[in-house]
Amino acid sequence: MAADSQLISRQPHKPKLAVWKFTSCDGCQLSLLDCEDELLLLGQEVEIAYFMEASSKVEEGPYDISLVEGSITTPADLLRIQEVRRQSKFLVSIGACATAGGIQALRNFADVVEFTSVVYAEPSYIHTLKESTPIAAHVPVDFELQGCPINKLQLLEVISAFLNSRTPQVSSHSVCIECKLKNNVCVWVAHGTPCMGPVTHAGCGALCPSYNRGCYACYGPKENPNGESLCHWWEQNLGADRSTVIENLRNFNGLSPHFKEISQDREHRQKGKS
């Protein structure tokens, strides 16, 4: 995963890299800028043709690789992502907003008209879609890189993989494995703290558990998670109420199919008892 000779692409012309922002906080784009020395090396091997967070320089497409941050939230977003897809050989969605709708997708569980009428003095000026959705809901995506924000080393690995025509090697294990690698004491076992680590994709370095806090799934569900079992344990063995369970499932990645299904099931049960 180190950014060294792996980033070298033996092509007569530098491949074009574009970075696009949709509805998001820009945090994943900043993760690319945080690469610092590695970014300088990357700049030698690709032409950064479009990256408004870093430069006003704009090169026309088509682009060899497009990195897309943010969810599709407005009619303008929907039209623009289709054009980005047409202009891109490879399209990689980066971050929780682009892969699972992000925090803004919380409105999908309620009435967006009601939200806008409460938040905005003139809601008639707000032109928004009924739901906030991930990039893959609208166009084909070649790879999804999870995280809020993404892991910069994982991002470099993905870029390197596409430059060298190979499959990205991004670990699919859970945050629990990262805790074991860091010799962390399990906050769940030791303190009875509800933790999403067993079902959450690795990439953060077990940041929260390292400070005796439960993981809250900012990297989204790992491969083949068993969220139903985890939530059952929270309720039966840790005494967590159903609202707490739903709140933890509806975080940065609340629209991911696995988390969405479980949270909606528990919400229906909760309403059935009220």
C-alpha cells in the first residue's frame, strides 16, 4: 500500500485524474490533499486535470480516473453525475456520502418537505430530490471506497491499482481485527460499551476503541456482516434500548442496504409497541 513504484504508470502520456464534489463536506477530498509527499509523487505520474478543492486549473475530459465525493441530492447533481460517468474511463466513489448517502441521507427516513419548511425561511427556493442517494444508485461505479473520511493510504492503493490495471487490495475485515492488531482491550467485553466494530469495515485504525469509545461505523458495513445478531446482543445483553440501536445504525452509512434494513425493522417494531 506504500506510495512508491506502484504508482508508476508506464504510459507515453500521463493519465488524467479528476476529483468531483457533490453533496458532501469535502472531507474525503482533504484526505487526498493530506497525502502530502505521496501526492507529489502521484502528480509526477498523472495529470490532475480537475480538482477544484486544490486548483482552479480545468482540463477537458475524457478522464482516465474520476474520484467522486458526495451524494446525489439535487436535480443538478443527477444530471452532472451522468456527464461525469460519460467522461470517465474508471469512476471510483469515495467516502460515506458517495457510497451510502452520508448524513444527509437521514432525511430519507422522513418527509423532506417537512424538513425544508422547518429549516429554511423560504423553502420554495430549495430544489432538492426526495431522497439523498449514493453514486451507484444512478451510474455504474467501478469501485467504492468507504469511510468518513476515507483512509488516504487506501485511496492511494485504489489509484495505483487502476493505473496498473489490477484489482485494489483493500482489506475487507472488521474494526475488531484492527483492535486486535493494536492490542486494544475490547470496550464491549471489558466495559459493556455498545460497539459497532464487529460489523464495521476496517480502515480507521480502530480510532475510537483506542480511546475507550465504541465504534460508530463511520466506515460502513464490512463484507458479510451480521448486524441483526449484534443489535440483538446490544438489546438483550447490554440493555441498549431500541432508539439507541437505531441511532447507531443511522449514522454516516445509514442508507447502506444492511444497516437500512435492520434500522427500519426495529423502527417498525418500536412503532408497533407504542
